[in-house]
Amino acid sequence: MNNKYISDYLNYLEIDLNYSNNTISSYDSDLTKFVDYFDNKDILKLTTKDIEKYITKMSEYAPSTVSRNISSLKGFYTYLNKIGKINGNPTDPIKEPKLGVHLPTYLTIDEVNKLLDIEINNNFDYRNKAILEFMYATGLRISEVVSLEFKNIDFDDCIVRIMGKGNKERIVPINDYAIDALKDYINIARPSMLIKGENNYIFINNHGNKMTRQGIFKMIKKECVLKGITKEISPHTLRHTFATHLLENGADLRVIQELLGHSDISTTQIYTHVSNDKLKKDYQEYFPRT
């Protein structure tokens, strides 16, 4: 029955709460590991001590991972209590670990220029150039990039329409560099990459299928190695870079919030910490009496 409870809960998240596929997948992973740990013991009968023991076993994981798992369990048991399967919530006394402020990694202008300076020798160079220019120009999430379809982009008005978290649409401008790189890829390279016939996704892999998040991640890592960029970066780093460069050049925080699709301004405010760090660094480097 444990798996049925999880399945019902995931359906509840999808249908009733309209959670994204990525969030539901994370809940599924966390809860499946939880059930497996107890060797299919009835999860309705687990006590707070049982669950705390499980959390303690996760001590080797990063605090953010532990916190996410606790959040998953709290939501799950709240649901079980709501539908009358249990009385009370055994996760109520469990506290999530305190998380420090982790400032996001971002690229400097020089590093961005190096990353985007791709010599075009084949179809994949056209594609990779288009992906990187587009991600830096728009700050889209990697899940939004891989799901990008032709209907999302207005090449005349130079905008992209994105259905983000919570099915909330936002409109993001695209600069000329990204538009030109996209047009080159779409007109020159993409037609010969369509091994299996036409599809609506813009970015495709060597099999002619929609690109995956892992595929883009590997591509970015490879380009960083080629360009001598030693920072540990991921696709999300380009999103952080987009926001940080906007803030450093005077953009309003509310505008950045809208472009990123953040529902809460406090999520966007992390970039003020990044900007303040740079301000202090520049002050110490250039002011004569420090």
C-alpha cells in the first residue's frame, strides 16, 4: 500500500496543486527512498523517532538535500493526515537544518565572452552557440530551454513567451546576438539534424530528438574546459550570470524578478548579495586607503 499512497499523493500534487513535473519527480524520488529504507514497513505506523532515525542516516548529504527531504516528508504526512489515513503528523516536531546563504556562482563578462566565442565548424557548433547565446540572453531555466518550441519565439518582436512555474506566462526579450545565433542554427544546421522527421522542439540532439538537460549540461562543461574556464558551472550558472549582470548594470530588482519568473522578490534578492560582494571587492582593490 505504501506505493499507492505515494502515487495518490503525487497525483494530488499534479492535479490539485498544479506542481511542475520536476517538483513532482523530486518528491517521488525522496519518498521512494524513504519507503525503501524501511523495507516496506507500513508508513502509516511510523513514529517521529523512526523518521528522525532516517533523517540522521542522511548526515553525509548536503544540508539543502536533507532540508528538501524533510520538506517532502512533511508534505506527504500532511496529506495523509488530511485524507484521514493517520491522526496527527509525526513530522511536525522535526526541524529542517538551517541553511546558510549560498551565493550563486556566476561568470564575469570576460568569461562569458570566452564561452560564447565558438568557432563554427559543424552543425553542433551552430546549435551550441545558439543555446549558450540564448541562455545568457534570457536567463531561462534549463527545463524551459529544452522544452522550447517554435511557437514560443517571436523573431519579429525579439521576444520569447515562456510558461513557467505555476503555469504563469512571462515574456522575455531576446538580444540580437541570440536572435542571429538562433536563425543561423535553425536555417543552416537544424534541417540536416532532423533524422526522424520534423518536431516542434527547437534544440535537438544527434538523434534528432529533443535535447535533454543532461545533454546541455555536458555541452557547457565541455565548452568551459576548451575555453579554460575553471569555475564549477552548470546550466543554472548562466541564469545566475544573466541576473547578476543585469543588476550590476543598473536594472531594477523587480524587473529582474519578472524576467526570471520568481513569484517572490526574496528569491531574487540573493543577487543583491552577489552585487554587494563585488562592490566590496572593487572598493578594496581600487580605493587608495584600504
